[in-house]
Amino acid sequence: MDREQQIAAIVSEARKQRRATSRGLWIAAGCVGAICAIAFAVAMLSRGEPGPAGPAPVGATGTGFASGLGLGLALGLVLGFAIARQLSAHSSRSKP
């Protein structure tokens, strides 16, 4: 068996084991997409009231940017760590 036949066998076996996406999930995705498209069209075609003339007032503490940056960094690290642990647990390289 040459390399191309081995690859084709692996691909066909993977396609047999893969579960098909359920119809309900496709319907939910279509509904969400349609709602988003309609909301975008309404937002683009409506004539809203003009906003305030000056810039928005800044809070007295001025820590909004720093706290938002810290929160985003912390959440990114936690989510990245969780995804990396999940991927390493399902890696084919960890099982001989």
C-alpha cells in the first residue's frame, strides 16, 4: 500500500466515524443568521437621532481601560489554558 492509499483509507475511516450535524442545529444557525441580517439591515436603513455633541464624560477614577485590559487578559489566559488542556487530552500523540 503506498502513501496515498494509506491517507485515503484514514480519511474514509474518519468520515465514517464523524457524526453528521443535526438538522436542529442547522435550523438554529439559520434563524440566528437571519435575525442578525435583519437587525443589521434595520440599523443601517433607520435614521437615528444624532448623538451628543461633545465627548462622553470620563469616570472620576479613570481605571476603565486598565481594568478592561486586565479582565480581557485574565479571561484569555483561562480560556486558552482550558482549550489547551482539552486538546492535549484528545491528542492522538498522547496515545501510542
